[in-house]
Amino acid sequence: MSDVVILGTGMHPFGRFEKSYEEIGAVAAAAALRDAGVEWKQIQAAYLSRMYLPATSGARILRRLGATDISIIDIEAACASGGAALRQAVLAVRSGEVDLVMVLGCEKMPRGFMDPSMIYSQWQIELGMSMNPAYWSMRAQRHMHDYGTTELQIAKVAYKNHKMSVHNPYSMYRKEFSLDEIMNSPFVCDPIRRLEICAPDDGAAAVIVASEKRARELGASAKAINIASCSHTIARYSADFRCPADSMSATANNPGPTEVTAQQAYERAGLGPQDIDLYEVQDTDAFCEIEIYEGLGLCALGEGGRLIDEGKTDLGGASPVNMSGGLISKGEPVGASHLAQVVEIVTQLRGEAGPRQVAGAKVGLGHVLGAGGNCAVTILTR
């Protein structure tokens, strides 16, 4: 997919704001246009990724930039909504139908844990296990039992991500915490603590996608970032510790959504974990990041805790992860989450990340994982 590039990026900070989602989304969209050096009237199609916003939200947001006759489509795929929308933009450009597209992610999230009725049937909710911290914590407990992963290792992930968030102006929380503060923060659901879990919030992120040819015509090739691959899948086998499933495979050791989607993305890009300079991944809780190390192939199954102990996923390590501060620090406005990862990776590959810059970064990977086994992985190259 190296014939498809990102020309520009834009964000509205993540947090809680007394603004409408239309205002928040329009800020990110306008910033992406400025960064790309193009005008709204040049955009030929647009996609909005969202989960909680009402119907036709994309058109409502982008009408603020001016009324045009282009196709504006809302896309929802749980936490992977941004990846699904970006993939549709890539496919549209590759088809030759369009050559300059906007992808916008925006969300204004309700406070508190996500409403399980957005995901599960009523009978599943009434049987329990429908609140996400519960099944996240059970995955952590199982990993600790099987592989010896410790609470300290989980806390080290949160420590790393909070430390990096200080340098990210778009992050909701920009404060460093000590390991003691993290490990003494209240339990949300054992072993996950308050400073080890993300919060739903408001925010938006946008990218301008173009064909390589159009980038040259616009004189923007020098700043363009290649989309080496963009994959979205819904796992065939996603049975974990969530609420009772409608059906479940009895086959042992089925590959999970991260493994399946990452392998597809690696193959399409012609790259592997050994080629990736930095990662932005779904750290809805600190343990989740450890599990994703393994799913993305950074280490063998059960060795994610060792990776964080050795500092390999910190700035300066062999595989830096979540230099943006991750969702633990930024919060998770679901529709904007993956596109914010893409914005961070583009910033890193351009060498513009300041104190959180990964030296010499040429290849970056973004990963999101959500309800129903929805998973997206995007690989960008300089």
C-alpha cells in the first residue's frame, strides 16, 4: 500500500470539555487540512469513525467547514472504529475513484464505565461479567497464574506511560507518578488499579489520505508518510473472560484478534516486529499492554512482563511502546483512539515529537482492540 500516503494530521486535545462534538471534531479536521496544505473543497470523500455519536455525525461536523457534495460516511467497529475507517479510505484511494480523502475520528463519551448494552444482549448482562474492568482483570489474573506476571510489572507499564504523557500536549493527564503512587492507588478490579486504567473522555483526531501521485502534484511528497498496511479483522476466536458467549470454540490455543490482525498487517507491509521502531497500542489497562507485546510478536507468550522489566518498551529501548502516554494517560474517546495513534506515529516519523522522540524512527505500528474481537493494525513508514 506504499502508493497511499498521509499528507496531514490534526487533533483536538483529549479530556473533558464544555463543547459539542461538532466543535471538537471540526478543530481536528481543520488542523489536518492546514497540516496537509490543502483546502476542504479539494477533499473528495470523508469518513468519520465513532461509536457513541448520533447518526450522520460526520456530516454534522464537517458541515462546519463548508457544504460540499462529497460522500461523508460514519463507520463504527467498537474500539477499532478508527482503523476500519482508515482502511476504507485506503481502499477508496487505491481504487482510483478518489485521490484525496479525510478520515476523522471523534467522540464525546459518557462518564463512567462503558454501557454494556452497547455491546451485549440483556441476557448476557444479567448473567454478569459485562463490565469491562471485570474481564480485563480476569485476563490479568490468568496471565499472572500461568506465567508469573507480577503487579509490579503491571505498574511499570503505567509508570512508563504516565511519564511519557508529560510531553504530550494532547493528553488528558499530563502528570508523572511514582511506582509507589501507582501501586498504592485504589483497586478498580484486582489487580488493576486506578492509575493503571484509562478513562473514557472527549476528543478528536484526523488525517488526510492521498495517492502518492496526488502528493507529488501538490508538492507534498517530502512530508508524506507511507501507509504500508492497514488491516481490520473481527476475530474468529475471541472467547476470553467476557460475559457468556453465544458460541465458543473448544479448540485449544486459538490465535486471538491481535495475533491474526498483526500477522495480516505484517504480511501486507512485507515487514515484521524486528522492523518496527515504535508502537502505539491499546492500553485500556496496564496489563493489556503486556499481553499485546506478546500478540504483536515483540516477545514469546508469557514473556511480556520480562520485556517491561528490561526496559525494552521504554524510550531508548529496542521496542518503544506508547510514547504518547497511551490511553492510560490520554483517555479513550473510542472513535478517535486509533487515529490519535496514527497522528503520534506520523509525528514521530517526521522527527517532531520533542522530548518523547524515538531516535531515527522510520517505521511505526498502531494497534487497537475492542468489543466483539474488532482489531485494527496500521503500519506507517517514512
